Amino acid sequence: MLSRVAERLFWAARYLERAENTARLVRVYDELLFDLPRDIKISWYNLIEINSGTEQFEQRYKVKDERNVVKFLLADDTNASSMLSSLKMVRENIRTTRDVVPEEMWELINELDMYARQNIKQGINRSGRHDFLNTVIEGCQKIIGLLAGTMTRDSGWQFLIMGRYLERADMNTRIIDAAVSLMLQSEAEESVRLGQVVWAKVLKSQSAYLDYRRTVRTSINGAKAVTFLLRGRFFPRTLSYCLEQIREAASKLPRSGIITARVDKLYGYEYPIERSEDLDEKFHDYLNDFQLDLIEINYQITENWFHFRQGDAA
């Protein structure tokens, strides 16, 4: 496979996962507004901070309110990680690789991109946001389902898998980080009430609520929810599962040793979490460091396969 084709498939998968996960992130905050007691306020600006977008946001907006945060995350064309920007990049990458993906994928991404652009005001306005975000998430899942059901498990598939699960692992840590930030900012007397709602919403944002109930079989608290989302081996949105998928996909490609070794190093370390109080500033720093490690894996994938020019193949 040509290295440039491999790179486009990798990034198409990353951007598709990013679009879905950005919608999930906004949705979980939106649902918090309805379920939290009225006297507990949440800061939407947390979402800008955990997505490392503070400088860019503040260049564009003076007010750090809900509407501007949601607009920046979903619709801002100057934000390369916004939902609309991500869908645009999926479309562009698939447009130039149509001969190696199922024919229907081009039609589905066009339809999803068009729907999102035509109805983006619903996402920005609170009244229609829930239905809009759910439709986008379902559209992304439909494309993933098409790929899973019809694409040959060749090298192109392995690059799609690496892109999808690298992006998913990154957003997994960011969603957890958003919840940790909320809890750290809350007053002591609020933390119990806040935690009961926040951690249930975090699990639901990852479609993990029912699986948690089936496997953990205890009440939800921060320590148990985070442990499940980090270490669960069989649920496809946990950090452990994502790392395992990245490693397995990389191992089926040539010259994969540097990638698998890096993933093994991350997989082998488990941050000690015994109580919800362990989800403190040190844990916040751990999540930040983990995101930097994922950036390094992305860099190594790029250098190993996409900048490889011996025969221009990956």
C-alpha cells in the first residue's frame, strides 16, 4: 500500500472518531445541565481546557459561556478539531482513497457532513442539541459498522484500526479529565451529590453504563467508574482495550517493533486508584502525561510508515 494512502486512511479514522467523540463530550455536559441540582454550577470552559484549545478559543471569543464553547467545539472552522472540521477532513481523506474503502462509505460521509452543516444551529442552540448530537453519533457509528462489515482485513484496515483507537484512547482520557476537573472544582458539601450524577453521565457518554452495571455490579462512584474506563479489558471504549487494538493492528504491519514496545510500556503501567479521593491533581497530571504519550505514538506511526520512502509503501 502506498504510504500516502495509508496515512489518509489512518487520519480518516482519527477524524471520524474525533467527530463522534466531540459530539459525545458536548452531549454529556448538556445532560449534566438537566440532572444536576440547580445550585450546582458547571463551567463549560472546562471542555476548552481539556482539549488544549484555550489560546485559540480566547483569540476568537471574549465570553467563556456555554454558547461560545459549544460553537467552538462543534462548528468553528478555525478550530481544526471541531466536529464540522473533523467531518470535513474525513470526507477529504476518503475522497482521495475511494478505491480502497467500500463504495457506500463515500455516500455515507457525504450525507453525514451535509446533515451536520445544514443543522448545526440545532447543535449550538440548547433546544435541539440532544437530537442533533445523537444523529451525528449514529451517523459515525453507521460508517464504522459499514467498514467493519465489508472491508478486507488488509494493511489498510490495520491503519484504520490504529487511527480509530488512538483517537478513542485520547478522548477517553479527556472525558475522564473533564469529570475530574468538575469534581475538583466543587465544594466539599457538593461533591457527593455531584459525583452521583457526573460519573453515571461519564459512563453513559461512553455507552458503558449498562456494561459497568453487568460487570462491576456495585454502585457507581468515581474510583470504580474510572477504573472500569481505564482497565476494562473487554469493553471497546476502555483505555486498555484501545491500547490492545493499537498494538494488535501495528503487529500485523512491517517494522512495528518501536510502536508495539511503546504501547506495551503504557499498557504495563496502572495508576493506583483505591478511593475516589485518589482522583486528584496528581491523577489529572497523569492523564495529561498519558495524552502526551499518545501524541508520541502518533509521531512514531507517522515516522515509521507515512514518511517511509523506500518504495513508497507501508
